Amino acid sequence: MAEVDAVVVGAGPNGLTAAAVMARAGLSVRVYEAADTVGGGARTRELTVPGFRHDPCSAVHPLGIGSPVFRALELERHGLEWLQPDVPMAHPFPNGTAGILARSVEETAVSLGRDEGVYRLLVGPLAGRWAELSGDLLRVPWAAWPDHPVRLGQFGLRAAVPAALLDRIFRGAKAPALLAGMTAHAMAPLTAPTGTAVALVFAVAAHSSGWPIPCGGSQSIVDALVADLTEHGGEVVLDHEVRDLAELPSAEAYLLDVSPTALGRMAGDRLPDRFRSRLAGYRYGPGVYKIDYALDDPVPWTSPVCRRAGTVHLGARFEEVRAALSAVHAGRVPDPPFLITAQPTVVDASRAPEGGHTFWVYAHVPNGYVGDLTDAVERQIERFAPGFRGVVRARHVSRPADLEAGNANYVGGDIACGSAAGLRLVARPSLRRTPYATPDPAVYLCSSATPPGPGVHGMCGYHAARAALRSRFGVRLPTDPSAG
């Protein structure tokens, strides 16, 4: 007999979600985590100066607040509180103006000037429809017939517009740059066929539930998941690195929140040579060069609206964003880099001592990049916030190798756990009917290397748990957890 019904390896958002779903189904569940804290890409730590609490990876969560499985788990019961900035996202320009992604379509459209009408046509019919769309978008496209086929069809028609052609669809400069910046979150070039879909997902999410920041930091999301797991009898074992599945207790199902290459190493001879070879050749995407700042004053943005935004994207125009992403995917360091920044203390004063602020920024770089990009990053910030260096009290630099050392899933600094170029955002780790399953019927992959891909939303973990429950325990769950 198995010692435990299910074992989960990795206590990131997906692993913990998978564990919580299995525990709620009445199974005995044990999670093993190599680090001394849970969290994966959703930890919060004092990286710079005591009292300044930083998120080493994820900080802003448009897909977290709207996640069907997080809604179903009711994480707010366990202390999770979402804080909404006045402006979800701003994209400033060198002349001091900015386009914004606001909670309303109307406010967003007005900020885009001459392109306000086109934006209304593109996004307006989808606004307020996130609850209908999320279940269909955040799963394997071929898993089942859509729950809302008409709404998904409306989304698909708009998503079919190539992101690389956005500058031709709009007449002005603001809308293409704004949407290109949202596309960049997928860590893919603008030529990727999924690019516009990614931008639309983020836009629709913003118009439905915002781009919020968790009170106290991203750690509060995983702490709530642990609370739900333990409430239903599950347990978490920390400081336990798993090198081989043979080290683990016997179980009916093993769910691994790890990279595909780590899956191959851990499972070893349990998997056929051909499948292990495919895992070993899994393609990773660009890395990230990240800096966390402790500031004495807020970022001195030239554009006033940026001072109220939770997220700020930095790319002077569409062509600059496109060139930066293209350079990275060609293995070159972009100059200037496109930056994604977040300023949690705009809405969360608990993240820094009185009068202080935290600031979070990263640039895409080639996988495994070992150089020093700090000066280039700060020069880019200074273009839009002159005097920025003067408010910096301390900085903590994380190169790709540092990110991988902190989270083994980030191979070469790839925080997306796999390339999103081509169709790899949906066909991950490979094109299979059930991408979470492996040739060993007891072993499943539940990391963001499976659909729907990166982001703190837990849906990779949910779908892996659903597949394991169905095949190993005869328990059937809906494709959309908020519907069950």
C-alpha cells in the first residue's frame, strides 16, 4: 500500500495549488520543497535594507486575482488581500506624456489619443468578460469544448492580429507601444503567433479585476495556499531537495512543480529513453536581469500618472520595444533594454519603513547572460525619471545565474520556465493531448512548463491535479474550477 496518496515536489504556486486541490478531494498529500520557505517565484524577502520587503520574482498579479482556481480556493479566507493601484499600468514617453491601462476601457482609450476609437473596438466587447473567458483561456486549448464558445471566438478574432503589425493597425504611437509592452510579458518576440493574445489577456484582466499587488508581498499568496492545504490535512516538508523519485515515500501519484529537464533527472528509468531525450532537449527562453531597489523617495517620473501606477513599462516607442525583444531572441543584449517595473509602495506602505519605497525592475537578456546591465537599466529609467539615481538608498542585483540559484525552475534565468516563441506557450513541454501526464502513469508535471504557462495563477497545478485525480483516483473535476 502507498504511504501517502499524492506527493508533490516543489512548493511554488503551482505545486501548492495542485496539493490543495488533491487534499480537498480527500487524499493524503505531502509537499517537498528544497528551500527553507515555500513560494517558488512568489516569495517576499528583505533583499536590500532591513525593513524593505521585496519580491525576488513576481510582484503584480493580474492573473492571480482573476484565477479560477484561486477563486475556488477562496484564498482571502486565509488572509490574502489584494491592493489596487489607482492606475494598473502606465507606459510613459520621453515627452512626459503616457498611455495607461486603466480599470475602464474608456479611460484607457482616452489616454491613447488618436487611437482611442480603435482601442474601444479591439477591447471594448471583451471588457467585463474575464469571468467567462478565464476558464477557457487558462487551460489546454484542445482539452474540451469551450464553456463560452461565442465569447472565446470574439477573443480569438482579435488575437489573430499579429503583434508585430500593431503599429500598422493604429495611427498614433501610444497604443502600439502600450500593447507591445504587455506582449513582452510572455518573454517572446512580437512575431510569436500568440503575442496579441497575451496583450489582450492582460488588457481584459485589467478592465475586469485590475493589476493588483498582494498586501505584504507575493509571499501572502503562497502562505494562503499553504493554509488551505494544511486545513485539509496536507503537509509541507521544507529543506528537502529531491534528486530522485526513489527517495520519496511510495504514492499513487507524484506531481512535480519542476522544469522539464529536472523531471527527466528525477524520474530517471521510470520514463522511456525517447521521452527523457525530449525533456533534455526542452527549449528555454530568455533570461532576466533584475534589480530590487530601496528608495528614499518615490521614483521621480516626468509623467505624473506614472506616480500612481503599480506597473510601469519603459520603451520609448513601439519600434524600440520590438528591437529590444528581437535582440534578446537573437542572443544579443538589447540597447536600450525594454524594462518592466513595479512600485509596490504606491499602495502598500507595509513594504518599507516610513518615508521609504520599494521599486522592482527587470530587463530581458539572453539566456544565461553573465554581464553587468545595471548602468543600462538605470540610464533607461533616467530617460523617464530624471534624478532616479539620487533617490536610490540600496540596490540588489539578480543576474540569470542568481535567479536560477534561488529557483531551479529558472534555467538560465528564464522565469517563464520555457520558451514562448512560436506556439510553445501552448505546446509545452511538448505537443501532447494531456501535457501534464508522462509515460509513467503515476508521474505528472505541474509547473509553468505546462499550459497555460507562466504567471502566478495556479492553473498549471490545477490541471495537473485534475488529470491525476481522474486517471489515478477516478475523481472528475471540471475544466474550469470556478464552475465546479
